[in-house]
Amino acid sequence: MPTFKLDGKPIPFDAGETIIKAAWKQGVDIPHYCWHPGLSAPANCRMCLVEIAPKPGARPVTLDVLEWDAKAGTYRTTQKPKLQPSCYTAAAEGMEVLSDSSEHVRKARRDVQEFLLLNHPVDCPICDQSGECKLQDYWLEHGRYQKRMRDEPVHKPKGVVFGPTIVYDGERCVMCTRCVRFMAEVAKDPVLDMRERGNLNEIFVAPGRQLDGHYTFMTEHVCPVGALTTKDFRFKARVWFLRTASAVCQGCATGCNAHLDYDPRYNRAYRYRPRDNEKVNQFWMCDEGMLTYKQAHDGRLVQAKVRGEAASMAQAFEEAKSLFAGVPKESVGLVFSAAHSVEDNWMLREVGATVLGSRSFYASGAADGYEDRILIHRDKNSNTAGVKQIAPSAKALQALVEDVGSGRVTHVIALGAAAASATDALRGATVITVAAHQGPLADVSTILLPATSWAEQSGTYVNSKGIKQVSDKALEPLGASRPAWRHLLDLAGALGYEVSTTSLKQIRAQVLGGATVEALAPSPVTAPAE
Amino acid sequence: MSQAVLDKLKERFGTAILETSSSFGDETAVVEPSQWKSVCTFLREDPALDFDMPVDLCAVDYPNRAPRLEVVMHLYSVPLRHRIRLKARVGDEDANGAELDSVTAIWPGMNWLERETWDMSGVRFRGHPDLRRILMYPEFEGHPLQRTYPADRTQPLVAYRTEGEAGMPLGKLEPFGPDEGMPFGRDALPRSEES
Amino acid sequence: MEPVYAELEEGELELPAEPMHLNMGPSHPAMHGTVRIVLDLSGETIVRADVQVGYLHRGFEKMCERGTWAQVFPYVDRLNYVSPMLNNIGYALAVEKLCGLAVPERCQWYRTILGELARLSDHLTCNGAMAMELGAFTPFLWLVKAREMVWDILEEETGARLTHSFGRIGGMANPPSADFKGLCRATLPKILGLVEEGEKMLLKNRIFIDRLENVGRISGADATALGWTGPCLRSTGVAYDVRKAHPYLKYDEVDFDIPVGTKGDTLDRFLVRLGEIRQSIRIINQALERMADDGPISCDDPRFVLPEKDGVYTTIEATIQHFKLIMEGAKVPKGEVYSYTEGGNGELGYYLVSDGTGTPYRVRIRPPCFQITGGLSKLLEGRMLSDIVPTFGALNMIGGECDH
């Protein structure tokens, strides 16, 4: 693999790759604002300037500059090497690039930082980007100067509503055009653009349009400063109080990787941020998916119920024991859930099929919905493929309604409450539902056991391409909820059966044939798909 | 200035000195835990080293590393005015099995420091004359300075101990009774029916 | 045991065979702070003394791992709370060692002066309290009056008599007040006068000398092996003072002596502290001459030192600097360091482990009086009950420091 030298360190690169991209893949950070690994490079922020040593035999390209000579008390002309933007310069074999080790580069970064902050409003106390802002980070690392300008900073429109989800602040904007390029290149809807010139520059929405569509949250995500904020998250939480868990979005079968940010003091999830995964979602997530973090708290079942009345867990299991005593195994039906993890579904199979002996499998899940060619999948369940692997012969829920109607199935153990078709007829059967969210199957249940949502337990989900991904535990279980597989384990215990697999580790060993959880972690990003 | 100490240690103990380093003016040697006592004895008794003052002993918890607990000892030589930092890494990922030999016999001052390290971090010292908790009360559960000990954990309330456990009589001794400390007029107290 | 009023023959009186347990409980006027000594007494002689500390343990080391580097200053204040400035300065020096910062010269003199004032406060308290516990209440009041004068200076400078939280990484919180030098120069002779009066009262008193002389003797070798440092070690004849052996701040540019005892008994410790009071006054006088009247107090490294407040409210750069230092903490480079200074009781050491972030990974405080109190049981064995109070008093165990 060809390599070039960055501060003396050899960096391998692919043909045509830029210096900053190759360095980023190796974990070396060259400061930048406008460059993004998933977008084109406009080289307008000038923060990534590096000094490239001239080819042997070639004359170095220099610029004439004026330098203040303190001893003589006058300006004098000197030369400085012309620095190149590393986001736009392709790497070449044997190239010698100086980044942190060059005095000129350090001075250039300091000066670029000064220009960027020249007219910046003193908004840190009220800006949502505070704590994850590149201006703050780079000032401390590369700037460390105090303000020299004595004039009033330029004022621009603040709090401009761009659309149903995004608010724009012109004064904070550094004109990196990441939002403009994202909408044009990734969302394929070039609705944003820059107007005016010089220090009156601002971003605006095309006349007659709003910033809408399915990917507006990503403009906030790519914005390196607090210029673009989402109406959903602004002023809700300070980021330094939030902890992060690596989660998998439950919105559809794409299974985008996400960071779930939650506040452990209040045990609340506050937002999603996309997590890089070259194979699944590259760097992005859709708006609907970004908002599914709310499902960690909305519409949750947190208490056990017997026949619609709140009950204690012990009462619920007592009732289950009496209702299921002596039931022939042919009358028991199992409903797997495409919205629950592989571990939950596996335990249902273990308890229902292996232990109780049922052979009537059905699968439930949310109905299909909108799809597009970018990220959104029509199947709005995160683990359909996983259920297919666990119970390949599972029939649609409609078949269960028919079987209950004909009397073939009298007792049902259902995982998950989502249903795409009518389920009223199931009231004729004894139904134990283990679910996290309200839904039709929970309404018709005889016994309802509250399960933890995806955010409160570690779970494996298989996406539409067959990739197994693990979503980590973030929150503590709400109310009386517990992981669904634990409910099923206790149900087997209440019915008098012993199941040998009693911990998540053991379930995973069974499901994955001994593979460790680490083997499921998403692969690091290498290059974005075209 | 203490580089000479590190050199002598390496020369004498060879591979039992796992690594040495020098930073910010301090010299550090990481010692194989089984050789802890012999290294300490050597440091005390060799006349060119003469480490007669035990300065400090503590443990640092690195939960992502195995072995997890790092016992750090600082020594000083009053006549020769040089210092050394010794480290030993003990304990598995759950901080079990963290044991070292006690060096109380070499420096009596290590007695309380080893008790404190046991109390706070859970490192046992074999051969210590009296290894019990020093800063915490005897019924305390856990070792607070381990990183996995949550800072907001509450401890169970301790019931009054029996006389056998306390090693002394509980309650007041005769002739002091329940009205001890009350004003002179003992009739000011309500009397029960049976006196 | 028979009731005392019964008629008994001479030979019939039974004396108890086992030692008597006496509990000098944690709540006791002479148990400085809170220390419990469980005594086994045979008559008045102490057979065994089990010194139990930990009643003032507040979990500093754990709490330091949950804030930023600058938030440790209030914690270290409350270690040796009669000389908090020495703790502050010691910790600031430790972090600066790890960061590679050098504070301006004016700050070094300022720290030296404030540190020595704190040392005065510590020794005045120890000697005064020891005298009071032996019954001499008046010298206690005189020495505490002198201590109040020291605290008046510190209150003028820092805003608080005790627990100033005045040290900062890279300097001090505020520059010296306008009349700092004048105030010090006016107060020091008064302090010396009060100390001399107290000395005259005590050192010619037969009872006082008898209660202290040859009580609690320890040899230099034993004290060193126990890890003793400071005035208690110097009373045995071992002339180890961190300020002379490993000078820091401006101690190598001032003249002072180290008072050293001979016998290592309680009287020597009392006298060593009195000598150190005089040496501290000597150091302060020289430092007041040498300290500049203007100049920066904190180094101007934006990675560690807060900006001026008017800049914070008006410019974005100062706001960012303020924000980063307060919310994320000063990012101390990765590594570990053991830094030691002469605290009121001896070598006050800080062993800091940094993982490169703004939160300390481990702050280990090496309290000098922890080691010293560890030797108390050895000093007491074989002595009489009434020797406990002066012996323990002379050790100057400060509960906050011992139990951290």
C-alpha cells in the first residue's frame, strides 16, 4: 500500500485519497470544519492547511508576507511557504506532510481560528452545541489567544425557523456549507444554499420551500457549531450530563447504528446521534429513526396486568400457572416478535417450543410503511430477519386469529404487542403477552408482563441485510419492567419447568454458537459507499 | 538522581523487575508480586540504598487492565536523600485474589498503611500482624476506592453489637442508670409502675 | 466484686486480675478531632493501647475522582484544617509538576509567605492546645490570640479565616491585597510577643516540665522506621525538613534554621515547634523584603488558568476558555507524579495519577500525621494514664488530615 509521511509517521492511503481522509482512517486528526468523510470537500474553512515539502528538485512555493520586526519597529517582507488544504490535496507516494510539527501550520490554524471567532456571538451559555463544539475544542487546542477586535461584531438573523424541525442561527454559522452539501449530495434535495458575500454570508432555504423531508436532522448533525439546532432537542439537556450507549435504531429493518444519549440522573433518553458504520448506514440516520428514541419512554408498559387490572408480578405468575396447568401442547401458540431482540425470541422458542412443546409459531410486528432509496426500509421492524432465523416456519398473525377462531389454539404466549392486522378475536384465547409498548396484543391479553424496551437491555438485532448488531443497555428498567427473556424464564419456572440457560451470556452462547458479543460490533468506517 | 537505585535493582533482581521508568523527577520500578518482600528487604538493608523511611503505600484501581489493582509504595532514604517508587500489580478483573506480602517487619510504619490499603482497595497483606479496617467501621461492606464501588452506595445500618463482639460491656455500668446526666432531682423523671 | 461498704478483712479484698478496659472515646475533649483509644489498664499503667482512627473519614480521595482538578482545592483545604494554605500550595505544586508549569516569581514568594503564616497557625494551635489540656488555660488563650492575628491577615487576603481554597493550578486565586506587606510587618512582632509571654509562663513551670519531660520518648531510628516526618521526627534529632533537603518555592533563597531536638520526648516536640515559630517569622520577614510589589500572580497559560471576568462576559474567546476550564476541567497530561512539601506536621505528599482528562484518575494524599499517629500506641505502652494527654497532644494529630 502506498504511504506518505505525516509529521514523520507513515500513513497508508488508497489511490486518489486526500491527505485528511487517509490520516482520519489511521486515527490522526487534522483539524477541520468543512470537511466530512461522507461529503465532498469544498476547502472553504482553511483549518486543515498543512505544509507539504516540495518534491526533490522542485522550487518551494512561497508567498511574500509582512512581518512585524519588534526590534527595528517596522514591518519587513519575508517569505512563508504556501500551505495546502489537506482535504483537497490527494496524497502521493513519498509525500512529506507537516501538520503539528510545522510552526507555519500552527500559526495558520491560530489565525484561521481567530477569523472564525471574530464575529461569533458570546452564546456558549445558551448554545446547545456547548460541550461538543469544534470552535471551543479548536480554540483551546490551536488558538489560545484573546480577542483583538474592538469593533461591534456583525449581527445576523438568529432563531430563523428553517422548517418543521430545524432552527438556524446566522451569527453562530461558520459558513462551512456542510448542511448545503448534505442536502444536495446525500438527501438529494438541494433546498439550502448560501447568500450574500463576505461577512454578511448566511445560509437560507430556497424561496417557497421549507427545510423538510426525511433527513433534516442530519443537517444539525453535520453542523460543527450551534448554528443549526433541532426543535426537538434544543434547550432540553446539556451534553456533559449525558452518557452514551451504542444502540441500534428500532425504526426499520435498516438497523442504523446510533448513539443513544441519556441522562443517568433522571434515567431519561434525550436524543439519538448517528454512529458511523460503513456497511449499514454510513454516517446518517433518517428523521423518523432519530425520533424513535422517544419510544424508550412513550407508550410503555411498566406494570403487570391480569385481565386488564394492575397486579403484582407474583399475582401475574400465579395466574399464569393456574391458567396453563395441564394445557395440551398442541393448543399452545407462540407469537414471535420482529420488534424484539434475538435473545428474547430465542428464549420464547426455548420455553414455548422446547420446554412446553408447542409447534404453532406466528410472528407479529408493525405494519409496512414509507421507504426510500437512501436509508429507509419499508419493514418497520428491526429484527424480522432475526425472527426468520429463530422460527422460519412462523406464520402471519392473521393465521393465529383463524386458529383461535377455529379452536385449534387456546393458549398463546406472545412476545411484543405490535400487530399489523385485527386481533380482537384473540380475546377468546388465554393470552400471555410479554411486551414493552402498548399495542393490540397487549389489549387482548389475559396476563400482561411488562418488558424492558431496547434501551434498557442489551440485545442483538438482525437487519434486512442479515447483519447481526448489538444494541447496548443504556437506561435502567422503568417501573416493574424486566428483560422479556427473564419473564419467559420465570414463566417456565412457574409452570414447573427448569431451563438451564439463565443469563444473557449463556443465551448469547447458545444463539451465536459461542461467539462473543464483541464479534458483533459494527466494523469501523473505511470509505463511504458511493 | 535515583537512576542508580533502579540500576542496582535490575542488576540484583533481573527479570523480577518487570519495568522501570523515570518521569517528572520520580523513578519507578514495577516488581513481580512474589518478589515484593525480597525487593523491599534489599532496599532496606543494602548500605548504598538504605531506604529507612516508609513514605506511603496505596493502591490504584485500573478496572480495564489485568491485573487490576496496582499497589504503589514510596520509599525515602534520610541519610542518602533519594527516593523510589515501587509498584506491584495484583488482583483479577473482579479485584479478587489481590495479595502481597506484608513488609511491616521491615518498616513498622507500614502497619497502618497496609491496613488502609486493605480497607480502601481490598489488597490483602500476608503476614500482617493485625489486618483489620482502619478508616471504615468493621461492618462496612466493600472497598470504597475500587472504581466499581459506586459513590452513592448506602451501607446497611449496623445493629448494636453484642458484648462479645464489642469486647466490652454495652450500656452503662452500675451504679449509673438510665437517668445518668439528668438534673439532680431524680424525682423529676416519670417513674414506671414497677420501680 | 464485693460492695465497698461491706465489712472486710484485710486479706479478703480481691483485686481484679485482668486489665481494665477504658475507652477514651472518639468524643472527648482531648482527642483532637475524633480519635478513639481503647486502653487496657493495669492500675494506672497502660498495658495496651489500641488507637482507632477513621471517625473523620470523609472519602476525599473518592470524591476527587468525581470532579475536576480545580475542584480538589476545597477538599485539600479540609485536610490539615489549621494550616490549609500549606495543603493548597502542596496540591497546586503537585499538579503544576505534572503539567510542567512554572508560576511567576512573585507568586512563589507569595506562596512562601502564606505557607509560613499557615505553619504559624498550626504550631500556635498545637502548643496552645497542649498547654490547655494540661491545665494551663491562659497561655492557650494568648497563643490563640496570636493565631487570630494570623487569621486576620489570611482573611484579608483570601476572604476566609480557615479553609481558604485560595490555591489555583498555575498561581493563586487573587493577587496580594494592597497593604499585605504592611499588615504582616505590623502583626509579626505582636505574635512573637505573645509567644514569648506564653513561653515564660510555661517553660519555667515545674509541673508543666515534669509532665512533658521524658514522656513519650522515641529514638530517631524508630521514628524514621515508623515513617515520622516533621517536628515529631526532628524532635528525635533527625534533621530532615523537606524545605532544606529538597527545596521548593523560594526556600533555597531565604536563611532559616531547622530546630532539632535531642531526646525525642514530648518536651522536645513542644520546643521544636516553638523554635519553628521563630524560624517561620524569620522566613516571612525575608520574603516580604524580596517579594515584588507588582507583577503577575498566575501564569498566563489558557489551558490551566481562568481568564479575566470582564473578558468572559464580552468576548467569545474568554468565554470558551472559561467554559472549557470549568466544565471539562484543565486537561492535565497523562502520567503520575509524587510531589511533597513540608506541611505543618511533616512531609505532605500528593501522589496524582492523571489519564489526560480534566478529571483526576487518582488523588492519593500522604498525610503526615497518619504515620505519626500510627506510632502512638508504641509511645503509650508502659506509660501512665495521665501521660496520654500530653503525648497525644504533642503529636499534633489533626483529624481531617489523618482520616482524609
